[in-house]
Amino acid sequence: MENLPRRAGGEIDAIIDRYQSMVYGLALARTGSPADADDVFQETFLAYCQSGKTFRDEEHRKAWLLRTALNMSRRLTGSSWRRKTVPLEEGEAAVFQEPEENLVWQALCSLEETYRLPLYLFYFQELPTGEIAKLLSLRPGTVRMRLSRGREQLREVLKGDFFDE
């Protein structure tokens, strides 16, 4: 018999509306593929529906969703099947309204995950370095260093597009 969601539909809809861009954005930054980000998004909210977990407050719920999305992304990208296959074609890229946003997103995605995730969480999700450190299981100083180095790499990638040489 199929496991049915344990949460009420109205509650689920409200939570998805509130956190969909955060979960999808993290999944996209982690996986680099809109199709994989869709899978992570669905798995994260399915886990939320089935968990029946109670949360102290909205920050606790947000942290749980971020951690779950990160774990689902790691599971997807770290699978042995994934390591042994090569994609047939490059997937579609994320598309933003402004051309500048597309350039910045492409530049961000070109960075190693080590720098990409902290930058995404800091600038797109506006998380403080302490919270990023907990989420990524790093020291706050390590997060600050990765942000600094990531900004420098981003500056180099975008040099011809936005910065005078």
C-alpha cells in the first residue's frame, strides 16, 4: 500500500509557496541541472510531507528544509550510477528576466561547488555565515574564507562583462 502524506494539503501548499524558491535554488546551485533540481525539490517536499515532524519555529523548519535539500542533492550527485554515466547533452540553463542576472548565474555555476554553495546561500538566501557553517558542516571562518575566495573567482569570471580591466 502506498504511503500517504501525513500533513494537511493546505499546510503543505503554504509551506511549498513560502520555501519553493529557496529549496529549488539550493538544488540548482548544488546540482547545476534544472532537471535534477526538480527531482531534489520533489524529494525534499515529499520527505517533509511524510515526516510528520514538528518544528519549534519557522527558522527550524527552514533549516530542516535546507538540510534535507542539501542531503537529497548530495545523494543524487554522489550516486554510483551518476559517476559512471556521461550526460548526452547539456541541460537547459536557468533563465532570469534580466540578461545581467543570467550572466551572474552562469558565472556562479562555473565555480567549484566549494565556492558556489556558500555564495548562493549568502547572497541569494541571505543566510548569515554561522548558519551556512552549520548547514555545510564547516567552521564559520572556513565559510568566510570560501566567500572571499569565491567572490574573487566570480570577479575574474565576470571581469570582461561588468568590470573595467
